Amino acid sequence: MNSYSEKVMENFKHPKNVGKIKDADGIGKVGNSQCGDILTLYIKIGKKKDKKYIKDIKFNTLGCAAAIAVSSMITQMAKGKTVEDARKITNQDIVKELKGLPPVKHHCSLLGAEALHEAIKDYEKKGGKDE
């Protein structure tokens, strides 16, 4: 049996930033056909010293413990970061922050990174640009 790290269990049992942002600046929705997990990520962009940053971020996930933990972790990692820095977050960064994931659950980390990148693309498609 593959066991989860304490950090994964904490983010699964007490996920952060769950919910929906009604007037989100960007929305990223990704799914994994391998396991049926679906993650929707909402971002709200703010501006500080001529830099665009992720002011708020929320998620809704339909999925397993690892998918929920990944979703919670990506929101914590991206919140407060500039759009430019948030775009650089990879699935390996998420796994590292969670203190590891069982190999059969590594695909869940892709959901987090892809949803964030999709939300940023959606924001930019709507006319928002990273200055």
C-alpha cells in the first residue's frame, strides 16, 4: 500500500482555498481521463508596483485524496506570486512541496500545474497581460 506524506494528508483533510471566485479573471479546468479527477481553478489578479500578481485563488476538485491535496497546495504556492512566477510552477514543485506522492499518483500533480497555467492563459486571453 502506498502511503501519503503528512503534508498530503493535511492538505486532503483540511484543504485551503476551496471554493469559487464568481468574478474570476481566469479559470482553468482540467481533467484526467486516467482516473476521472477534475480540477477547476479560479484566479483573481491584482496589481502591485506595476506587477500583476495572484491576489486570490480558489479551487473545486472532484477527485481522490492526492488530487485534492495537489489542488490545495497549488493554491498556496501561487497565491501572492506574480503571474510570471506562478507560470513557472511545475508539477515537480508541487510534489516537492507535498513531501512526495506515491508514483501511481504523480499524474495528479500534473492537474495542479496544468490548471494554474490554463487559468493564466484564460486571464491573458481575456485581455489581461503580465507587464
